[in-house]
Amino acid sequence: MQPSLGFYPTAGKPVQYNEKKVRQGDARRIAAENFLKDHDQLTHQEILDRFRQRTSLNDIAEKKAVHISMNFGIGENLSDDRLVTVAKPYMKEMGFEDQPWVAYRHTDAGHTHIHIVTTTIRADGSKIHLRPRDLAKSSALGRILEKEFSLQRYPKARPADQEQFAVTSAQKVIYGEPGLKRSVSNILNTVIPHYQYTNLDELNAVLRLYNVTANPGEEHSRLRQLHGLYYHALDDSGHRIGTPLQASSFLLKPTLKNLEQRFIANQSQRESAADNLRSTVDWTLAGQTPDWEKLKSDLDQKGISLVVSRSTTDSKDHLYFIDHNQRSVFNANTLGKQYNLESLQDRCAPTLQTTRQEEIQIHQIKLKL
């Protein structure tokens, strides 16, 4: 079991994040300690009010809330009650036993994990100070609890172990969730060694599916001149958010220099994958009225994602095919003119035009009525 901690000025953001997950069906509330009601009787607002009341007792502290993520081993299937039983001694040893805290079980990843929101402000207004040694204590507690509750041992941070774990646990990054760098690392370990791409734009097309992008800097920027590379979290609109993560800081070392070696190696390994991809696209389009959304949906069901992404070289939008079955990525232009963004959208245009004409006809009929 591996815990990680994130610190916030208030509990508002982590509570809202977890409650949104609950509304979306990707999480459920499983515990609420030191509240006046049981966890299943509390409302979102009552949780916020409880934390606001407590944090209002200290006007000096800057970080008054803690968002804890507790990750369990692959295949570890624990009941909600069991998860709470494991969480309680952790919270006690970390000094949060008497603090209000609420726990959520998330179901949006390949491994069991829970999130806990609490506050560092005690009932008397004093603050629980967490120092570097306390963060080391948190990690050690994870190992102790593994033995105490006979839990599956969580993988250590060795590159080989991390890569094996990442392939089954990588999930779309949500900015504000604890362990952002670990989440990005899992994604990089999933994509970079296992997909065939021949340039940074093709790599970014895959990473975009996980709300991550690799940034080499603007054309005349210092970052570009130094041949550097940063990884960014993205929001759902594709905008970079948060602090950039230096490529060399990851265990995999996905620097631009190392990626360029992969670009060359992947060049000679994709010919058959390209032929298979063309056949799949042609077969999907055959015998049906062209429709862009249906094309995307049909290909998605066959394990192929369509991603429209802006190139880092010409700053234009390009269409990318990501074949998850063959783990290959192609700029549509390299497959042939008939597969590029403009050609496919032109083929879908008749459907869009017909839909518009039908809307006009319906409107005219309504006017006559």
C-alpha cells in the first residue's frame, strides 16, 4: 500500500474533486470520521461547512488541508469496510485521528485506491506540522500496514516494476488530484516504450488521450535552443495547466535526445501496421453514408482512436490515427492523401449538409403550420 499526500490552502478543491467523482459514478464515499452524521447521510455542503468551520480557527496557516491518496497493489480487491479499517491506523499514526476526515473509494483505475480529505487545523486552532521526516514516515507506514493486514505488496519504484505496474494502472490525468507526477510517470511508462511513433507530434497524439503533452518550447525559445523537454498536464480542453515536469526527472528519462533514438528505431517497424490500418479504415467506410462521428465511434470500437492535434513543427491541425491493437501512431498524411483530415472531413460533408437541409425543411414546415 503506497500513500501520497497533497497540501491545499483549504479543503474546498479536494472535496469538490471527490464529490464530482461521486456524481459521475467514478467514486463513492465510504467513511467520514469526526462528523456529526454518518458518511452516507452527509451532503456535499455539510462536508464543506465542517472543514470551513475548522480551518477558520487559524488565520495564519497557509496550507490547511491535506488530500491523501492510498494506492493498493494490482488485483487487490478489498471491501469498503476493509479499506476504512486499513485507513484508520494510518490516520492515527500520522496525527489525524481526532481530525475530521472523509474517505472516497475511486473506481476509475486498474487498481484499488482511496482518497482521504482532512485538515491540519486542530480543534484548539493549532496546526499539525508535517515535515519531510513525516512524509518518510507515511511511506514507511504503507509497508507496515501491508504486513499487518496481509496486503499485496505495492511495487517499489524500480524502473522495471514501475513500468509493469503502469501498463495496467495508467489513467487520464486530472489536475488537482494527489500524486500528479506519479500519474504522469505511469502514463509515460505505458506509452513511450510500447507505442511506435516517429516524431514528437505522433507521441503527443497518444499522450493527449491521457491529458498529457510533451513540450519542446517555442521555435526561438531557450528551451528549444537547449534541446530540452517538459511534460505538462492538460485540462479537458487541451490547455497546459500546472507546473511543467522536467523530462530528466522521470525514471524512464524520456528526454528529447532519448526520444529521437526511438523515432529512428520505430521508422522501420511500422510498414505492416500501416497497411493493416488503411484496410481497417477503408473497410469501416465501405458501404455506409460517411459520417464523422460515426466513423470515430466505429474505429474506436475497433481499438483505433482519431485525434486532431496541433503540430509543433508547422502549428497546423493534423489528424492522427492511434492503433491500440498494433500500438502504432500515424499522422494521417503519411498514410495517403485520402486519409488526411481534409479528405475525410470532405467525405463526411454530404452528411453534414444533408442534416442542415433537413433542419431547414422542418423549419419551413413549421412556419406553414
